[in-house]
Amino acid sequence: MALGRLRSNDGVPAMFRLGVQFLRLLIGGVFCLAGVACSSLSPVRETASGSPGGMYNPAREDLQVQIEWTYQDQSRFAMEVSIKHYPVPRGFRLRCPLTQLEIQSADNNLLLYRNPDQIELNEFYALTQNNYWYCSKQAEGDGFADYLFSLSHFYQAGLAPKLNGPLSLSLELGEVRATNSVSTITLPAAGAYNIPLQFQPAAKNLTRFPSSEIEDQAVAVQIQKITVNPSVTWLDACLETQDHHLWRPTAELIYDSQEAYSTEWLPTYPFPFDRNTTLQSTHRCYSFTIPFAFPLGSASSFRAGINQVQIDNTDSGLVTMQDCESVKQTMEVLHPGLKIHCIEFKLRGEQQHWFEVISRPSDMSAEDAYTLVKSAFIRTIVGSWFVEISLK
């Protein structure tokens, strides 16, 4: 989803990484475009700690924060905000320059987002109950980058928050971490911005609740919710299959012969989100982030759903000796010269089963041999669990 609702491309659910380092987040009726509101403040320059040469003193005169799009219906409101010409040292990258976002009204404020790298796990869970977000780099130059932040806020218990009087969007570009291949630095705060905010009704319903259940390849999928913003679509779905390993589903969106796939997902059921609770359940739910730039003015329909599920049996605590022997037999036949030994051991008092490569073909490295055998513990179920969504 940035920490959003997600899990990353490498197949590790985002929420499993939060304890070490947070990722990113994301989050019918009417469609609305707000008049563009822009802030071009020039905050005082600061120096980043630990930067190359000990000093990083960026020019920010061209930094611009702008509301590009807003939307509201009976279930949610949404927005997209651009952050242009944000100073980033050459060779460094960051997940998102935004550190906090909230709506301010005459008598109430509504917190929508805080940088997942800077909050506790409980606060992350609380924010993700009602908010999806997605932060993406749009362009970069010599020492600068442009970002687009997309957010959707769902009403708690179906009730819109009470925000009275003129609304404004309070946005903070605080200190953030940037990394390159060898180091991490802290970029200085780039300022706080307060931008007038207005939601106006328009023509298209961009929040859908298909509640469609499709069964294929012994996997039942229920598409529960599809949420469209101009730059990203979120798909909420529950899967059921008789398996107690880690699942790695992939969501797909198909529009006008174009295909887009989920880049991350966040488990939403069962709760609490821990290994044992998840693996015991044969019914699991996820929220998927699918980056895709919709031409909302002309788009009429698209297909969305789940296109495959990987069953990952690479946890040595779950692998049986029979599993390992089966992989050994198959791989040694397919790859002459490859010899595998299945091993049994204990880890923290629990029985484990795994393998070791004892010999390999001369043209295969040790790393490639290990990766090849490990991949045999992963099974991919390809199916078609899709619904058709009309945007008319």
C-alpha cells in the first residue's frame, strides 16, 4: 500500500516487517474534482545529519505541494496530493517525504496518515482500519524528485466524520530517512503546509462492493471491495483453501488490454496478525495495492481480481520429512548431478526439517543450486477469480 496495506513484492506481508522497519500504507456515490489548491511556501533550510561530506543543504525555493484530486461518496472520501521538486541527494531514495496528514475543521481534526517508519505498531493498525494510502515517485532529477500521495478514508461504521466549517488539509514534510546501497541518512524537515480543502460531488461511483464469490482450482475467492483513485486501485478479497502454509496471492487489474498487478498486500483477517493464527486458518483476507493510472474521464469498465496464489512451504517448522524427500526425488531427476540430503534438527525445542545440497552440476553455483531447490517447496495455483466493474 509506503506502509499501507500491504505486503511487498518479495512475498513477505508488510505487517510481518513492521516490528523491524515499517513499510508504507494505502488505504457509491459521487466523484469530485476540487479546484486545485496550492502552497509554495519556502521553509527555512536545514542540514541533514550523516549526509555525504557531513553537509546537505538543499535549496527548496521550488518545492510545491498541491491537491490534485478529491472524491467523496457515501462510503469514503479520497484525495491525491503532489509533492514536487522535493530535495533528495543524488543516489539516495526514500519511501515517501510525507510524514503526517490530517484534515482540520472548525471544531475537529481527523488524522489520516503518519509516516509508518515513525510510529508504533498499534498506531499503524489503528490508522489502517480506515485509511489506505499509496506514495509513489513520479519523476526525479539532479537532487530533486516528484511524488504523488494517494489516500482513501473509509467512514467508520458507515458514518462520515463530523467536520464542520471550512476544511483545510494539514500536511507535514518532516525528517525522513533516505538510503543508497551503502548508507542511510536523515533528510531535514521541509516544512508544514495548510491548504484549503473542498469536496464537490461529480458523476462516477469509484467505490464498489461486488461481494462476488468465485471458486477455481480448489480456491474460493470473495471479492469484497474495489476502491479506485486516479493513480491506484485497492482490492479487498478473502481467500479460502485447505492449506496451512503461507499464501502469497497476486491481484490483477485489466483495462483496455492493459494489465496491472498488485505490488503489495496487507493481511486483514484473521486477527491478531501473527504466524500461528494465520497459518491455522484456511480463510484469510487481504487488501491489495494495484498501481494503475486510470483515465477516469473516459474509462467505462475494467476487470479485477486474483490471478494466482503461491503456496509457500519454505518454513522448516512446517516442512515434513516426506515433503523434503519428495522434493529431493523430483529435483535430482530433473537436474542430473544435483544431490540433496534432507535433514532433521531442533530449533528452540521445535522439530524442523530442511535440506542441504551435497553436490551440484559443475555449471551451477552453490547459491543457484540452493535457490533452485528451495523454489521446489513453492507451489503456484493459477486461476481466474475476477469480477467486471462498470464505471458508468
